[in-house]
Amino acid sequence: MSTPPASDVTGPLRGVRVIDASTILAGPLACQILGDFGAEVVKIEHPVAGDGMRGHGPALAGTPIWWSEISRNKQTVALSLSQPEGAALFLRLAATADVVVENFRPGTLERWGVGPEQLHEVNPGLVLVRITGFGQTGPYAARAGFGTLAEAMSGFAHLTGAADGPPTLPAFGLADSICGIAASSAVSMALLERERNGGLGQVVDLSLLEPIMAAVGPGPSVYGLTGEVGTRHGNRSTNNAPRNAYETSDGHWVAVSTSAQAIAERVLVLVGHPEVLDEPWFASGHTRAQHADLLDGLVGGWIGARTREQVVAAFTEAGAAVAPVYSARDLVEDEHVRATEMLTEVDDPALGRVLQHNVMWRMSRTPGQVRFPGRALGADTDAVLTELGVPAEELARLRDQETIR
């Protein structure tokens, strides 16, 4: 495969070099975000097995679709860190970098001779981000860590699902994705701290569990102060009502939220029941939630007699809060998503034109960009290692012994 296409890098992280030595899913997403905003990202993969993300998710004619997005803006180097010569090359590469992101089990890098001590010996300014299921220390540090486990332990599954049903896990990488976004934030903080305080790097210890614990909310605080434990309520909330998903007459679903008192009042006026506003219990979200059956009946009955288009139009005109429950098809066809370029088309040599999520936020002066899609295994091994000064005959020997590809 040819060298990635050159383009003017405009992102705020231009000039920052990131080594992505992580796999499914948090670390790769963090590095995708960093690459989207201008960082030069070098992806490290096993020379024989490749990265686990290559086999993750749907494929088209054997070509992984997700890889095109999660590894975009990344050069790919196939290098075995478990072999001494591969570890030595990794140290040489890390010496040129600002950031290394890894998600091996605690102690793995140390066993290979490329732990924090060795990395900071060759590069004192390096920011090393270590992503694991449960962190680098503590009783669970050595456990296998996956997003599903974090979703279970964080309280998310306990609070999700029908009141009389089992705990419910998401059908996608929720904990990993939250952690990946958090990791990109941690990198920015560590780089800023390095710039302000003498150029020394540091180690960032990030677990899959903690970011999703924060997303789930103040359950531990509530328990600590009151002894109360939250329970499942389906699509309802204990903080406001009406709040639910309602089916329309044409078989679609819409979600309604009334977190603000004014919105709740507009919804009940819209559905033809202004008299409810005079009830004493209607004055707060908490007491409205105690009458969710009544409110769901009033709102659900009105919505059920109308099409999705009619419901969304009426709620929008009334200044009430509603959103259609979208599938991927709906999202792709949505006029707002299209107009604001939340999705963007990327040319992929194997897949053709691929619709991908655009960069995650807009910056007016230093915008991010998708420069090229995920690349073939080892596509940039020779280019990156030659830049380190590894001669061609050495590359050939390392390739023969499967240290590189």
C-alpha cells in the first residue's frame, strides 16, 4: 500500500506523535480522536495476528468496516513487542514520540522490558496512557477487563431495563467508548502539564470502570447519605414525568423528556390536558414521576393517534422536547445530521466510499479532519522503521523471523 496521502494538518495536535499500542476498543478510539485533531499516530499491531479490531464488527467481502474508521489517520507498523528485538525497536520508536497508549494487562510491558521505567529512560517527556479494566493496582488489577464487565460493575446494568426484567447490557461498546473519550482528554491534560512544568512526562492510569461510573451518576453518594439503592424503571425516570418512549400510529417510536417544568407544561397543553397543570403534584419533576402511569396514558394516547412526522412537527411547534428513536438508516437520512456533517464520506481503497462519523467536535481555528482511512497490516512498517535508521537488510531479517511484517 502506498504512503498515506499528504495533506495540510490543521488540528490543534499537529506536531504531536502518538504510538497506539492498544486494541479493542477504548485505546484505539482515543488515538482515533487524537489523530482526527492532527496528531501523527503510529499504530502497532502484531505482525502475524494483526490487531483484534480488524476482526471486530461487520465486514464487506472480508474487509472489516469498522477498521476503516477506528484506525483512520494512523500509520500501521506490524511489530512484535514480545520479542526482544521487537521490544528494542519499540523503545527506539517511543523515543521519538510524545504519547504511548497501551492496554495490556498490568505487568505485561514490564515483562517485555518496555515498562514506564524503560520508556522514560529513553524519553523523559513521554506521556504513557495505560488503559485496563480495573487499573494498575488493587485486588482486581490482574483480572481480564472488558467493557461488558465495567458496564455490569458500574451500576449501569443494574439501572437499565424493565422494572420486572433482568439487568440489561448495551449492545455496543459503551464503557469502552466513554473511556476512549476520557483518555483523549487525559492526554491533552498531560501534554499541557508537560509544557507548563519542565517537559517531564507522566503515567496516566485509566480504568474502563471509572469513566462509566461517573456517567451512571451519583448513586454511591445517594447510598452513602441515605442508604437508598436505585432500581430499574424501564424508560421512566424518578426525576421527571412524562419521560418515556411512545409508539406512533405508523409504527415508529419517539422519546419525550420533561426535565424542565416549562417543557412538562407545554407537553400536557399540547396533548389536550391543561387541567393537569393545576394538580399540586404537577409542580415538580419528582412528584410528577409519582403519577407516571396517568401522564404516560395521556401523552401516549395522543402520540399513538398520530404519525411520527405529525408528532415531531407538533412538539417542535409547541416548543416541547421530543426526538424520534432512530435506526442507523434513519440517522443517515436525517436532514440535520446531513446538514451539519455529523457523518462524512471517506475514500477507502478496499471499501470504496465509506460513510463514517465525522470528527467529534468542531473547532473554528484549528479544525480536525479525516485524512485517510485505516490501512492494511504493516503498510507503514518499512517507512516508519527506515526513518528510525533501520537498514533494509535488517528489515528483511526481522521480517523473516516474524518480528515485523
